[in-house]
Amino acid sequence: MDNRLGLGLVRQPGTVLFGPGQRRQLPQLVSRYGRHCLLVTDARMASTPEFDAIRRALSESGLTVSVYDGALPDLPRSNVMEAAASQAGRGVEVLIGIGGGSSMDLAKSVAAVLAHGGDVRDFFGEFRVPGPSLPVITVPTTGGTGAEVTSLAIVFDEERGMKMAIADAHIEPVAAVIDPELTLSCPPGLTAATAADALSHLVEAFTARPKNPTPEQLATQIYVGKNRITDLFCAEGLRLMNASLARVVSDPGDLAARSDVMFAAYCAGMAINTTGTAAAHAIQSPIAAIGHVPHGFGVGALLPYVMRFNLPYATREFAEIGRLLGVARVGESEIDQGRAAIARIEDLLEAVGAPLELTALGVKPEHFAQIGKAAVQATRLVLNNPAPLTEESVVALLKRGVAGDRSWWSAP
């Protein structure tokens, strides 16, 4: 399927500041939106000198500063409700999400609950937030999730045993401050997991289905397909990952390489904010309830098998990835160029230490049917995938993934 409309579309914060040291802009930026700010982060980040310096700079500029430092991995619904209850009636005017994806998604979710009341479950789905939320400014400290620029907040509903999404323009951050210096203290394991996440975003966004949306769909759906502008972001992100990811692994203090990877993650966030993700994310969501492995490692481990599955349906796009990554040979067929691209993506995943087999996620044959049934219920992601995704095809991919079998190219 082609982008026959020639559509170009991205959604984005009103302000994006990128570069080493740019966190110094926060006091002036925050003051545009209110005088009482809430810093939302996790316990590790809250204990760092960098966080303390940000908090002091905000206070010294005359702002009232509150802190919530209880963000949890994979953002449970109970975490959102506890955080919102702790801040209700305190006069918070603007939230600053500082940290990884969970901290930033927590800030977005709490902003919606504080503005409109009720349960965060009320907002699961597309365009379910009834009006503007409190303004949110994001400050990522990892190079991977892209949450700093997306209209999404991913929340794990413990009772349903599934990750759910708030997908709504009302929770789009008003500003993002992307400072690569904040990633220098990122632990190696977290660096690896978030890099794998960003790679999966770039691949899935570039190979997603164009949808040629109607005006009504543009007004009511977040995920409206890949297009000319998202392709530009994906191409730049893939180029930067290819050039700099291994350098971050070999020298975590390489600020230039950190900057490239963080910019690549930003590019990925800009793309998936319009395209959405696809099969790797749809399948990873129910797997998350089994092994509780970091999200990035989950989608990274699935990516080799999902890419092979999608190759016949997105051959042209995979071939282009091969050319972007410098591994496609002139004169080769597009299918061979696509295979070279997939092999290179796998090399990048291995370079950061991401697992490439599903046993590392705790997946066993007895889980296959349960995962397959749950994965296809993620309708928005399933519809983005270039290859038709059924319970049977998910189970076939899981069998290959548990066996660590990447010898196949024709069918799972």
C-alpha cells in the first residue's frame, strides 16, 4: 500500500530544546505556564546531583517546587492514582516529567487526572481526555523511549494484566528539553534497553502501513500511518543509530555519541507519535506480564522475528533501510537489500547487549496461546503492521523466537 495522498504529518510539542546543557533553560520555560511546578521522577533520578541542581534552579527563580519521586517501571495504574491523589488540591499548575518513559508518562497521566478527575482508566483509548490537561514539560534522561514528544502515555493496568494507552493530543507535552548530558549517568543496562526500544520505534515506524486518512480520521485518531515527514525522522534516526550506538557502548562518556543516540530517540518519538508502533509492541505487551523484562529488551528480542515476518510486505522499505545503514549492495535485489538491513539491525541490538531470543523474556510454549490472543487485541498496533497479524502468526513467531531460530526468510 502506498501513501497515495502524498501526506506529510507530525504532531509535536510547541517547543523542543536540544543540546548539552539546555536544562538551564527550564526556569524561564516553566514560568510561562505557571508558578507552582511539580517535578515527577523516580527514586534513582531524585537522588542525583543533576536533579537537585534542577530543583534548586527552579526554586531560586521564584517558582514553588513540589516533588513526586515515586515513579515505578512499566508505570502501573495504581502508581498514577497514588501520585494524583498526593497532589490533589495543592495548586499545581505545571508538571515536569524528568527521567525515562515511565516518569514522563506518569507526568502526562497525572496531568490529565488532576485536570479532569476520575480514574486514569477513563482516558484509555484515543481522544478520551475531555479537554486540556495541565501543561507538561518533559526532560528525558535516557535515549530511547521518545516519550518526551509523544501524545501517548502507556499505563499497565494490573487488573487486566495489559499495558493500556492514553492516546490524546491533550496530553502532548507543551515543551521538551532534551539534554544529552543527563544520559551520562544512565546505567549500562538501561542504556541498552532504551536503545533497543528506539531502534524498534524507527524500524516499525518506517515500515508501518500508510493509511491515507480522511479528515475525520485525522481528527479522531492518533495513529494515522507513515508519511513523508515521519520517513524523514526515521531516516535520520536510523543513520545516527548506525553511526553512534556502538560508540556509546564502548565509551559511555562519549557525549557526542550520546547526543547522536538521544537525537535518534527524539526522531523515533516524532515518528511514532503519528505512525504508532506495530507487531513487536503488540506482542511485547502481554509478554511484559510474564517475565517483567524491561520494555526495550522485550521489543528488541521480538524485532528480528517480526522484521522477517514483515519483509515480504515491506520489501521496499527494508531495502531503503539497508541503503541508509550502508549495508545494501548496489545491484542487489530489494529482497536481498532488505535482508542485509535486518541483519544490520540485529548487529546493533547485539552490540548493546540486547537479547535476541524470547527465552530471555521468560516466554515458554505454554504461554503462546495466551500471548497470541492478547496481542491481536491491540487493534491500533495490529492495523499498523505491514503483514496481517493473527493469533496463529503470533504463535508461529513465538515458536521461532523461543528457539532463537533466525535461519528463515520465507515464513515463520
